[in-house]
Amino acid sequence: MSNPVIVALDYARAPEALSLAQRLSPESCRLKVGKELFASSGPELVEELQKLGFDVFLDLKFHDIPNTVAGAVRAVANLGVWMINVHASGGRRMMSAAREALEAFSHRPLLIGVTVLTSMSEQDLIDLGYEESVEQRVMRLASMAAESGLDGVVCSALEAPTLRANLDDDFRLVTPGIRLAGDSAGDQRRVVTPAMAVSSGSDYLVIGRSITGAADPLHALQRVRQELNLSL
């Protein structure tokens, strides 16, 4: 397994994000920039992280009409990021438009579809009017993403075994909601440990608070890599 750990830079401002990034190594992890950090710090932060040598997952979860999403995907791809995502619930036409927007790029980013947020429970789906279970809805959206030409999906490791059994081996599974043993689940509902996620079929593990909230983030990252039997 090569560099499966993605550290979520869940900070409000660039200085804190850069401070942590400068303590980490591109050989030991990739980095995720989400909505709050990107809104406050913009493309300049992404460029700074890339200058440090990191692959960047730009986690903006686009969800809009197909033409708008295609334009947004094209714009962030021009930043040279490693991975971007859209909400699979935007439908086939939206996902296909996003995929087509990347065809002109010689080194295009991975395009990933978000299925069901790991903060959501079965009751949340019921409240939204869905009659499917979480696993059924994740499977439906992941299949739609694969048929639309996406490279993979964001899902909980709890759904990963079903997806791995039903989708191509090269279809990437990106798993948030990862916590080290003993850590609080916070606002996540469907959480697992790093080793459990990999054994379930996850390709990439998004880890935020277990690393960023640790007294020693570098040591926490080393714990993750040790749990996955990766060299330090």
C-alpha cells in the first residue's frame, strides 16, 4: 500500500494548516483541504502545500447543475490538485459533465463521488424521505458514480466490503470517519480504526482529529502508519 493516509487540515486559517504541514512529510501522508479552509485561504494555500511536495485532496463536494459543476471542476483541476470530489446525489448527468470537463487534462485529478456522509445515520435518511438503508443508498450512488466514469467514491469503511465485492478493483474507496482506538467519534456516526478500514477494502483513509487534535500530531500519524504496517 503506497501512502494511503490523507490528513484532513480541519483548520479555519492558513497559518495553522501550514504549521502542521511543515511538521509532516509528503512521503508519510497526503493532505485534504476542505470548504472552511479553502473559503478563508483560497488557491494560494493549495499552491503552498503543493510547493511543500504534498498531494492535495480538495474536498469541496460540488453539487449543482451539470454545467456549473463542470466549470467548477475544470477550475480547481487547473490548480494541479491530486483529487477532487462531487456529490453523487447530483445525478448521472452532473457526474458525467464533471468527468468530461477533465478529459482535456493530461494529468487530471482523481474525481471522486460522495455517497452518504459519515455523519449521517439511518434516521437521517428516513428524515430526508429515503426508504433505503444507508448501505443500499451508498451502493446505489457508488454504482451510478462508476457508470458515470468517476474514479471512486467517498464512503464509510462499514460499506466498503459491499462496494469492493460489487465494483471493479481499481475503483477507489476513500474513507473518512477514521479514528484511532480510544479517540472520540465527535460528530461522526459511522467510524472505524485505520486497520479496520483497510481490511474492509478502503484505498485511502481520511484522518482529521485523531492527528490534528493530538498533543503530538506527528506521533499520532506515526501510530496510524504503524497500525497499517507502513514504514515510518
